[in-house]
Amino acid sequence: MRFSIIVPVYNAAPWLETCVRSVRAQTYADWELIMVDDGSSDDSPAIADALVSLEPRMRAVCQDHLGQYAARRRGIELARGAYLLFLDSDDTIEPTALAQMDEVLRKMEPDLLLFTGKIIQAGTDTGRRFGVLKAAQGPVEICTLRKSLLQGNDLNSLCIKAFRRTLFVPNEAPSFCCGYGEDKAMLLEPVTRAQSVWYLPQPLYCYHHHPKSTMHSYGMDDIEDLLGGALYDRLEEYAVRWGLRDRHSRRAIAQQYLRTYLTVYYGLRRGCGDAEARRKLRHYPWGCLLRWRYFPAALAPGLRMKERLGLAGALLRL
């Protein structure tokens, strides 16, 4: 088996069939697809079972609602392919995606293959791309990828990477308590174990922007998870393992946290429909959750003036 494609499913009934259809349309045939339903309350399990009945290369399993991280871990445990791919249940892949990946993997034999994605909105390609490193394909220094994970979010997505299956640690803890940054958290161990990385600039993944999907439905009850305390504990741990303990790396982690805080605070504030909602947001116990030791990094080079002003404004409203 060449590729195992893992699809975590949670209340994805409107999109799941289109997602699976994009896999069945592949010009390359040596693949399996594993759908892991994470306790959906809609028709997703029935849709998955119906799709499996049409295709012997597909399997569907169900688990209690443990989160996307745990669903992906379950898929990894079941996978038989030499390489693993992750596909979100409301997205698709290009018809020649597996064929193009296989051509590069056979020639270069990397542990990890990076490619790019396109952003689709209302069924139309917006022309925007993500995961772009450079114009031409070629090798990527593993240290470059590690620094990117510590310093920003440009290469976070699991879905624009093909992993040699042996990069994942067997029997790793099946869950990770983090509503924010699950992709980055799952990348840390494979990026630690990978010896070779290759980059392919083609946009093989199609991210479909759905305002009503799970990723766009957070509220105030999710603030603790969105701030990603568990993720930043892991980033600090792996920075030490990677030998990136210099002042610049520590500051980069802190500033990434501050940008996360800005995104969470102002994202939720924009969603407040009235004065009462804004009052509740202002009186939320931010002080008990924020990592105040990261805030001095706001004065160091790396943050834009607009970001510094945004932090000041958010803190003044607390």
C-alpha cells in the first residue's frame, strides 16, 4: 500500500461525500482511505458507511467525541500505507495529487514531502495559496522547518504534507487537550524524526472555506483551548530537543503566543453582537489564563507597531 489517507469526521454531513469523491477520482490507484468519525451527532456516520459500501479501498470507524487530534491518531494506528496523508472532511484534493506525489517520492525518497494548497470560497478558486516556500521544487533543510514551526504558522497544516508512516511514534498518547494548534502539535514528533524533506510547489490540496464548519464556530467557552497553553508547553519542550534554546527562538515562541492572543481576543470581539456580549468578553477571567511571562516580548523586535497597539488596546479593556 502506497498511501493511507486519513479523514477525521465530525458533523461533516454537508461536505463528506464531496471530500471522498475527490479521493476516488485520483488518477493514481494505490491508496486506502480511513474515515474516523469523532462522535458526530449528524448523519456523518451513515454517509461514511454508505460511501464505504461503494469502495473496497475505504474504511470507516467510529469513536466517542475525543477531538480531531485523537481521531487522526486512530487513523494512524489503522493505516497500512508507506506514506500518510491527512484530509479534512470539508476539503478536497486535486485529481492528480497522488500521482504527482508518488513521482517525487520515488525519485527523491524523502521522509517528508511538502506541497501547497489553494483556497476555495463559494466553489471558486480565490487565487490565494498557502504553504508556499519558493518557486521551484527542491530539498528543505530540516532546521528551516523546525524554526518555522517555532516562529510562525505558515507551514502548520498537516494537510499539505505526505509523511513516511514510520515518522509517527506508535502508541503515543491518543489525545491532546488543545483546541488551537492541533496540527502544529502533531507535526512536532515527525519533524523531530525526519531526516530528509522535499518541497513540491504545486497546489495539490483544496481548502474550502465554510463559515459554518467546525473550525469557524468557536465562542467564549473555547477561549482556554484557543489560547493554546498545552501547545506552547510542547513548543518549549521541542525547542530544547532541537537545540533551539537561543534568545531569538525563545522570543519567537513568545511572540507567536502574543499573536495568538490577538487573534482570539479580537476575533471573539468582532463576533460580539451587542454590548452585553462585549461586557462578558471584557469580564472574562483573562488574567488567570494569560502567559504573562511572554508579554515582555511585545517590546522586542519582531512585532509590528499595529500588533503592539492591538495588545495594548486588548489589555486596557480587561
